[in-house]
Amino acid sequence: MIVERDHPLKGVLISGRVLVFPHGKGSTVGSYIVYALSRNEKAPAAMINLEAEPIIAVGAIIGAIPLVDHLEGGLSLIPDGALVRVDGGQGTVEILDDEGSEGTA
């Protein structure tokens, strides 16, 4: 659950969702927190960053969470609530709309 005070998504559960955010925040314990979320089956299904710094990248690796960064066009291409397919191995994000058509970011 997002707990940061005054965050527009405060109280929203991230478990099983694709989490889109510009970059990490905090200290090196952040990697362990991401891993612990995975271990406790509370992790996001995937993460998309503008720039995945080492804290987020290490947490994603040890937690086996797909992670993509440096999207061409930036994060604004992904609207809130969009249905997306993330392939961390290929570094791709597909935005799936309600009509079933696909676009690649």
C-alpha cells in the first residue's frame, strides 16, 4: 500500500499491479523492501521507471519483478489505469486498450 503522506495514490494497493513511477526514493534498504514484497506475494506485477537506479533494479532482480526503464516518449505515454503488458527481458511495454488493439511504448 502506498503510505507516503499527501501522495495522490495514498492508500492504493500495489500488489499485482504494474507500478509506473519516475525513480526510487530512499536508501539502500529499498532493494530489500522490494524483495520482501515479492517474497510475501505483495509485489507489483511489474515496474516501469524513467530511470531505474540501482536500488530499484537490484530489488526487481532479486524479487523477480519485471522492470523496464528509459521508455521512448516517457511515462506520460501510459495513462493511469491503462492495461499494459511488460516484458522485462525484452525491455518492452505494450499498452492494451479497451478495443484489444495494441501499441508499443
